[in-house]
Amino acid sequence: MATRMKYPPELRQRAVAAYHAADPKPVIRQMARDLGVHHEALRNWIRPDEADHGERQDRLTTSETEELGRLRKENTELRRSCEILKAASAFFAQELDPTRRRF
């Protein structure tokens, strides 16, 4: 179930654009207070945008984050499939075992 977004996307976009347009860069806590949003929310909007624009090297870009999520999900599905195939292989190996006695 998706979580409800507390702030509209338009506000997020305007806040990030205002942060990048400001010179010198404002203190995030003060800017958040001026916009009426929580300072950590504003920080969490700015960081990915900076990564997307190559300003931060310590975070994944949005596309990398999406790809990582997709690959993790695919990896989980492949592990599950592998376990099913292992179980089926063991079952059929046991059924075909000529030394197994059947009554």
C-alpha cells in the first residue's frame, strides 16, 4: 500500500527550484520554516535532486534508485523460483530412484 503524500508534488518542485535558485544557498531549516514544511522533508527533496544533477556523489540518482529497487524485486523472484526448482528436482530425483522401494 502506498503511503499518502503529505505535501503536493508542485510544492516539492517549487521548493527545490527555490533552493537551487538562491545565492547563497539558504539554511534548509530556515527555508523550510518559511515554506511551512518540515526541514527533513525539504532536505529529503533536495538531496535526490542534487544527485540527479551530479552535485552529490554520495547518493544514488533517481534512476539508479529505481533500477536498484527493480533488480532487488527481480532477485527475490529469481531466488523463489530457484527454491521451487530445487524442491521439484529433489522430488523427481526421489521418484526416479531405482533403489527406493514402492509398495
